[in-house]
Amino acid sequence: MAAREEQANRAAEWREDHFRSNAFRIINIMLELNSEHATVLVDEILHSIFFLGKINDPQHPPESIVTDADMLDGLKIIYPRPFDHFSSQLPKRSPFSCVLDMIVLLTGEENEEEIKKKVREITKQLRRGRTRPLISSTICVSQIPNSVRYYGVSMSTAGRIPGRIMVAASCLSSWDRYVAGAVMTYYLNNANIPDFDGIIRLPENVRCEAFNILQGTHLPPCRACGNMFGLRSPTDHEWPYGNCAEVESLSDLFKNVEEVREQATLIVANNMEENRRSVQTELEHLLRQRNFTWDGNFFTPQ
């Protein structure tokens, strides 16, 4: 019995070190990449990481993540709001999405291969094992012919409950309404109901292509994305709904290309508002499990 407990304690310490190591490394990377036009992304990622540290088991306060006292004091002066609100407000998306936005901003959305290369280089600097705290494994590109490319990464949290919390938060605060509606339909375990409300069928000319970040190889959509978006030739594997890179990428495409929104086939969404209320109820339940007192607001970076 003692040996099993010692092994469990070592495993917990190992996971804890990976979270804090990756959190600190990601913050450093964002500070290195930061330009005068991207401070809002640093503000956002600090809050997102500190929030995930708050709901982690065990908890990781900012002081245990940013262990350099001078660096911590400097961040508190330059970016005070993440420190003020990480224990009361929810982020709208997970940390690696901010890293991706920074790379796209500095590289240019048209330079797809360079963006994927830089994301790969950053990912290689993070600690991986049986768990991959704060790491995205997949990047997705969505566009129509001759349009801007819209990128997304898979959910980057640490554990099942934080993942479900962030999917719910993104549905309620940041993802396009059509895309969020599709995710919420399945998030609420309605997969066996014959009359779905919120499922999307994309126009034929939409490119939505995912890649393994580390290997660079093309990834066919999983069955979840096939169900939600009608993507062709899905695999039999089904990731938790809302975790895939396709969701974030398609959401940005829908937000920015009105033509796609107009041409997408949306099965009647007569329960959309009811679904939103149900997702918020589930979100509040999950937050209570992690002893998080939410003030009802989502963090708005500045």
C-alpha cells in the first residue's frame, strides 16, 4: 500500500512539474515574441494560464508559475489585470490559441508553412509525456478559394474537467454562434436524439485541413468533426466535442467570411438558447467542483 501511495505521489509531482514548466516556458516565449501591437495577447495568455493554474489539482498560483521574483513584479506592473481577475473571471480560450495568434500576426497569415514550422518549434520546447499540459497537438487551416487563411489549434488545457470548462467557456463567449451551436449539441450528450439542432454542413468550396503539429502530417477529421460539420472521410476515432483544432479555425472563418455563413446549411437551431442555458449550468457545476467562484464575466484582454 505504501509503495502504491508513493508511486501516486511521484506521478502527481511529475504532472505538477510539467504544468508549471510549460506554463513558465509559454509565458517566456510570448514575452520574447511580443511586439507593441500584440500586448493584448500577452494580457490574455497570462490570464488564461493563471486561471488554469487556479482550477488545477493541485492549484498553481501565479507565484508558483513565475518563480523569478523580478519577472513576477514586472508582470504585475505591466499586466495587472490577469492577476486581478484570474480567480474570478473565465478566459475565452485556452493558452496555445494566443501563441498561435501571435505567430500568425508576426508571420502573416499567407505564410502557412512558416506558421506551421514556428508552431512546431515552440511545441518542441515544451515538456510532454503521458499528459501534455497546455500543449496543442493539432493545427487547422480553413479558407475558401483566394481568401485569408484562418488558423486554429486543439484545446490546450490540463485534464478532463479543465478541458470541459474551457469548451463551455469558448462556446458561450468567443466561438461563432453556428460553430458553438454544433459543439453544444454534442457537449450536452444529445448524440442519440434524432432531430439535432445546430449541426452545420459546410459549403463545398470550404477547405478545412488539420495537421499534426510535431510531425507536420495531414490529419483526417475525427468522427466528432464529421458529425458536427459534415467533414468528408472522418476516422472512427472520436475526440471530445469542441477539443479539435477544426472548431477554432472554422469559427474564425465563419466570423470573417459572410459568404460561408450564408451558404452553410444549418439544421434548424430551435433549441439554441436552451442549449446555451444548459451549457452554462454545466459550466457552473464544473467550476464549483474546482472551488472556483465565478463572477459571471469573461476576461477581456487590454
